[in-house]
Amino acid sequence: MNYVEKEEKRMAGYLFVHFTGEDRDGEQVYFSVSRDGLHWRDLNQGKPVLRSKIGMRGVRDPFPVRDPESGRIYLIATDLRIEAGNGWEAAQYRGSRDLIVWETEDLVHWSEERACTVGVPGAGCVWAPEAVYDNEKEQFFVFWASMTQKKGEPESKQKIYASWTKNFREFSEPFLYLERDTHVIDTTIIADQGWYYRISKDETNKCLVLERGKTLTGVFQPVKSRTLEELKGVEGPEAYLLPDNRTWCLIADRFHENRGYLPMLSRNLEKGELEILPDGSYDMGKSMKRHGGVLALSDQEYDRLMQAFS
């Protein structure tokens, strides 16, 4: 029995790691916690918990993932700081090809950050990295967006690349994972009842696209979802199981309206059924939360975070 199987019944809260924007301290790592996954409390008095002192000296899109065998937690993030003033064109076409990585055993004491080069030669950036554990391969499947231009393409385009790792130090040769007619950047993957569900931002309509497949690198089929088709101006999708262990919460950043994250609930991802929660039924905390990731916590982990950073 691995760590996750031992702790599964005792998961009693959530950690949301995120950044807050392009102000001076906005592109660092912030922590918020929740008991129910819908009402969040900002930690560390709303100040960054982790800061990157290497690379671009800023991070965006932080994402936590737990090793199900050891319980060790890794935090990966985009090496980027728009606040430095170089602009989005430089960030996309001449940006860092590194991931920034932290790791911890207790969520309070973290390793020094390290830079890991994963971007393919010629890639303009490595954005919005995430990872999911493959139980059969006993490795993490890591994926991110890079601006590249293949031979014969009229111009560069954001595509999703991927790699395998066991320790977030050594990575397999990166490969092209997902490409669409237009750019594709924000993507998340979850496992549910024998399927992998992939949720990506459609850059054409600025909405989210839901797909599912039996294996991480196999064929994914579209899952029609009226809710997602009609919800425009969103990005940064993240999904996690609520405490009942049946209901998925999908959150999406309403970037177009600058309104922060919106939660949606589903007990039937197979049919794409999602319910948008009304205002007042959730609380994302005081700070404006930008693209991040959510990690389920044990009761002990929740209490430890509260003691260290409340």
C-alpha cells in the first residue's frame, strides 16, 4: 500500500498554490488553504511563501504534485517575471526553457529552488507546467506549453510538450504531446474511474475543452460539455475531488473579466455535466488568485500549514 492509499481516507483539506499578478511580488508562490475546497483562507498574511532567486527571479503557474509512493511533494513552476518589463513577446519567443522546482516532505520546510531545462531546442518558453503520476510506469508525466515553429509552419505556435521523470531532476527527452490549429497553453489532466480527463484552453473561443482517454499518451476523445462551451473568457483550469470523494470541482480563472477563479461541480465527467456555482456559495479568499494548482491534504498537513503560516 502506497502513501496515497494509506492517507486517502484521512484527506481533510486542500492547499492552493498560486501567483497573484504582475506587481512587484505577484510572480512568486502564495499559499491558501481550505477544508471543503470551496472556501479559502490566504496564508502568510497574504505574502509569498516561496520566492525564486534564480533564472528570471519570478515564477508563475505553480503546480504541486505528490509522489504516491513516498509522499514527497514537488512544486513546479514557470520561470518568468513579466514585472521585469521585457514584455510578452520576449517572454514567448525568447523566454526561459527551464522549470523551477522545489520539493518538501512536510509542506513547511522546502528545498532550495532549482532550474531544470526541459524545453526543446529553439523553444521560446516553457509555460504552465503540470504533472500527473502514471501508476503503471511509476513515473510522473510532466507537460507544459512551448512556443515553437516546425519546418513548413508559417509561424511559431504554442504547443504542449511532455517528458517523463521519477524525481524532477532527470527528465526523458521531451516530445510533442498536443497540438491544435491555434495555440494551446493551459492544460490539466486528472484520473477518474479508469479514465484520464484532459481539460485545455481553446485559444480560438477562449473557453475550455474537455477530452478523455484510457492512457496518458494514447488517443483522447472529445467530451461534449454545454457548460464549458458557453463559458467564455476563462483559462488556468484545475480540478480536484471534494471531500465526498465523488464530486469534482473544476476551477477556471475568469481572466477576461478579471474576476478570479470560478468553481464548477461535476459528478459525471463522462457526460460533461458541470454546475456553475452561484456567487456567495464559495469564497476564493482575499487575494486575487492567478493560475496555480491544488493539492489534497491530510488533517496533520493542514494543521501544520496553519501553524507555520497563519
